[in-house]
Amino acid sequence: MMQKISDTCVNLVEKKSTGWILLIGMGLYFYACNVMMPFCGDEYVYAFVWNGSDSWNMFLPLKEYAVRVDSFAAIGISQFSHYFTWGGRTVAHILVQFFVWQGKAEFNICNTVVLLLSVLVVYWLAQGKIQWKNLKAAYVLWIFFAMWSSNRIFVQTSFWLTGACNYLWTTTIILFFLLPYSAAYFGHTPFKHKKIAEVCCFLGGIVAGWTNENTAAVTLLGLAIGLFYFYRNHRLQGWMIWGFIGFLIGFIFMIGAPGNFARQSYLAHNTILETVQEKIRTAAILLAFEAPLWLMLCPLAYREKRRCLWRLYRRETGIMLLFMAMGLLDILVMVFSPVFPGRTGYASIEFLLIASLVMMRLPSEVKTMTGTLQRICVIVAGGFMLVSMVSTICIYYQINEQTVERMSYIERCKSEGNLDVTVEPYRLNKRIAYMGIGHVGTGDIEVNDKDWDNVAFARYYGLEKIRLSDAQ
């Protein structure tokens, strides 16, 4: 009986259409979660033209005369001020302000598309080319599982609007920028027209380099190693150099933003010991959640296996080692940052995923996982996915219902002339939320109506004050 079920599953996975069916199914699930995730926290601040010179920002309340973003010109003015008073992630925050201006419905669709594109670009980078026809279901399942299970705060990097624009979108931009380099490495010709390629790679490099500090820094190092490899093998082309130059320029613009230094005065100042302990703890947690990816890559930990791989599959081994190093450095480089939030390790998962997919392409004799161990891993992974995905969608359903209820109450208060509003906090099933394991959650306002996020929420909806009820 078990053999028949196993054979049926294998036949289903091997069908050419199964990969796309899985991808569409993932898209529908992601879209449902996006729809039920409300605006929260930062979105209400970025809905207004940034005016850092006038003593308000992410931690200080908005002024009464703050102006809503209502045009591309307003976004330009806002980001100019943001660059000099808060931070240099201009590409990410242009996206944030654009979607807050346009509305959540537009973001839900676009964010779902980018989530699916992130799956595809990881797949394409491992293949060394864009493949539309033969999308292997086993690879799609592995990518989805690793992205879902290895990201301990998936909600902050993929569903939350501000977080998605800062991590999911920026990482996807960088990975798309790397596609022609991967294609060239595997012996393909990514461009037909050299001059157009050089211009596109230069401009694309500026955008990709201006996205996210730690990921861009690690990618810059990876590009430098790649250029050295192409030079040593007499395969260096002009578009590669121009892409690198553009990426370097974008990176310099980002890290050189005066706002990066101005923002430091608002961050928590811990002792050196507390800072070190916090960073070690965060790095250890991120690496622990990436265990499935490191397990897939464990053949490279054995000297004999590594020598065998290097001798027989030198090209594949080289790119695996490069993306493994980039995955590890993406976390370790945050040691030099004043703060180390867990969501900054998002790109590390993507880099390790690319390396693991290259490993999956190799013959079974160079791998260390036996058939029995593989079946056990599949059963455990399947159980985890089922429980966490069902729990996640249930919690988002609760969040959505209570958000609709809250907004109806606010509109009712406004119609009655009551602009000083008290609302109930979200009340979620803690047991179900716990089983979601980092995939659920939403920021909320505070009990204190003078808190910065309360003030921004009130300004956004035309209230004078809003607070949470302090009743437990």
C-alpha cells in the first residue's frame, strides 16, 4: 500500500505540468495571506511626505500639518528628505511609499507576483538559464519548503508591506541582476547586443546595489570573485564590468546616505556586552533555522566528498561554495551593524537555496542522504508545512475579521463626530498562532495615544486620537 502511494506521488511529481500547478497553488495561498494582512506600524508613517528636518520620524509623532503622499513628486520630495535624515535604502522606500499611496489591493497582487518570481529566479540561477517549459515540481517544493521553514519571521519579510519591500523585493532585484552572470558561468550567452547589455547592466547595477546594505555588500564581494574567475579563464566581458561598476555606485550611494548616521541617535544604546550577546543570539537562531539547507549541502563538509565533487563537477562545486559563503556572510556581516534584526538574514536563505538546488542536480552517489533518511525528512517536512500553513491562514482569517470590525467601529465613531477613539486589541488564538511558527502576526497601536504609531494611525484615518483599551 505504502509503495503504491509512493509510486503515485513520484509519478505526479515527475509530470511536467505539476511544477506550474504547485507554483499557482502557492500563489493563491500567498495572495490570501496578503489580502488578510492589514496595514500596520511603518505604513502609516510612510503614507505621509517625510520631513525629517522638522523633528518627526519613525520614533517621533507626526506633526498636525503632515501631508499625505499623493503623487510621484511627493514621493521624490519625501525620499530626498529621507535620504538625508533617516536612511539610504531609497529603492525599497520608494516602493513602500508608492504602494501605501496606491493602496493595499494593488500591493497584494504585486507582492504575490514577486514572491513567485523569487521562487523562479532562485530556480533559474541554479540552472544557469531561464527555463519556462521544464519547471521541476521537486525543485519547486524544495524552494517553497526552505523559504517557508528557514525564515523564522516570514511575516516580516514577505507579508508585511514595509518588510516585504525592504527584504523580499530588494533580494529579488539583486537575484535578477545576477542572472546573466550565472548564465555566463554555465557557458550560456545571456546577451546578443553588447552595447545594450552594457547600458542595461550598468543601470540595473545601480538599482540592485541601492537596495539593502548587508545583502548588497555580500553580493558585491561575490561579483568581485566572479569577475576574477572570468578574467582568469579569459571570459571577461564588458557588460560584466559595467554591471559591477553600476552595482558599486548604487552601494556607495546607499551606505553613504547622511541619514544612516543621523538615525543612530534614535537607536537603543546597549552596553558592548549586551550588544555582542544579542548579535550572537540572533545569528545562532538564524543559522539554526537554516538547518535544512545546511543538511542538503553537507556533502561539502566531507573532505573526500568535496574532492570528488571538485574533480568531477568543478563548475557546480565552485558556484555552490560561492553561494554558501555568501549565505553565511550575509548573516555574519551584520555583526558590524548597530542593530541586528532577524529579518536581515532573509537573503542568506535565498543564497543557500541556490547552492542546494545545484547540489540536487548532481548524481545520487555524491550525496550523503540515504533513501530512508530522505523519506523521513519528507514526512517531517510535510507534517510541518501542513500544520504551519493551516495555522497561519486561520490566524490571518482572525486578524482580517477583527480588522474589518475595528474599521467599521472607527467609521461609526467618525460619523457620530467622535474623533477620540478607543479600540480593542487583536485577540488571537495563541495555541494556533504558536503553531504558525513565525509566519503570523501584525503590528498594532499602543495604549498610549501619544505613541508615534498611534499618532500616525490617527492622522491617516482623520482622527484626533486613538488608543488600545487597556483591558486584558
